[in-house]
Amino acid sequence: MKKIKKIILSVNKLKKTARMNLKSDVMNQFTGQSWVYSDIVKDHFFNPHNLLLKNPKKGDFDSEGEVGSPACGDVMKMWIKIDKKNDKIKNLKWKTFGCASAIAATSMFSVMVTEKGGMKIEKALKIKPQDIIKRLGGLPERKIHCSVLCDKAFRKALNNYFRQSGQIQRIIIESGRIIDKRLNITDKDIEEAVLEGARTVEDLQKKLKVGVGDKEAIPETEQLLRFYYEKYYGKEN
């Protein structure tokens, strides 16, 4: 009997350890349970909102933006119509060549910026990936970059709109700042690495070699790692 109790205790201990060791990309950040796509994600994947089903006619939209590459597996194209009087997103349509998470995230984003009469451009630009993910009921961490793709396409479409409408001062500039002077590694390189799974400085060094030859880059690299992790995952690393 004692032997059986010991076995049961050992099994329970192993189960507890396994739960503790589960990677965050297989745990739902809102339920704490093993990952299962929410009904909201499934709905937006199987019934995507605002998906453009046919080529737009001239005048249907004010601008468009495209990001990604078929060679990398993700492409996003977005069309926007602006309520010029109120500076709101009147309409937004999209197409993507990507995974289920990219489709669901873009579908939800399109709803968020057009619901209730449309969102003001300034407010729409403040939407973070975790805002989209929260509305979806969660996404695996390794899929966070899918919600970033639609944001990049949206910003590109807006920049094209700003240029075409003569609002040059509103163009969003996102030039990279050099962090590692020896290898010319920028803050944007670090941002992309975090989105692709880097969680520690060691991860960044394996991927980018940042700070390996330029030790002065380490402190700022650590700060950027914390900043981007909190920005995209909504918590401290």
C-alpha cells in the first residue's frame, strides 16, 4: 500500500512539474490552460470579417498597403477608406497569404477600427498586438507576429494615404537606430528577433551576434529586449 501511495505521489509530482514547465506558447495567457484556440479565433478564421473577395474598383478606397513576402510565407495587403471630415477609418478590407492566426488577427483588427462608425486614425495607430489578442481570447506566443503583420500593412496604407493627400507631416517614420556599431545591428533587428522568439540577451546573441564584439551595446540591448517583450506580450520578461 505504501509503495502504491509513493507511486501516486510521484505521478502527481511529475504532472505538476510538467504543468510548470509548459512553454508559454502552448498555454492560453487568459485561461492558464493548455492551448486551445478560442471560439472567437475559430469564427474569425472560418468566417473572416472584411475580407476582400474581388478586386476593388477605382475610387473604392483611398489607399492601400502591402507588406511581407511570399518567400517568407506571410503576405498582407490592406485597403482603407477614410472619412476625411472626421479623420476616421470608414472602411478597411484586406487579403493575406498566411496562417490561421494571421487571418483571425487581421479580421479582428478590421472590426476594431471600423466598428461604431469607425475609429479615429490617431486612436487606431495606438492599437497594440495584445489589444487584438485580448479581443480574440488569446493566441500562442509564437503567433504574436501575426498580429504585427496587419499593423504594418495598416501603417503602410496610411502612409500612402498621407502622401497622396499632401499630409506629409503625418507620415509615420520608423527608421532603425544602430545599437551595435560593429555589426550595424539596429533596434528594429532586435524587435524582429523578439517577435521571432528571442527571450534573453543570449537568444539575441545567438541570432544576431549583438554585443559580442561591441560590449557597450549590451545595456541598451537589455533595455530593448524588456521594452519589446512588454510591448508585444503585455508583460515583463
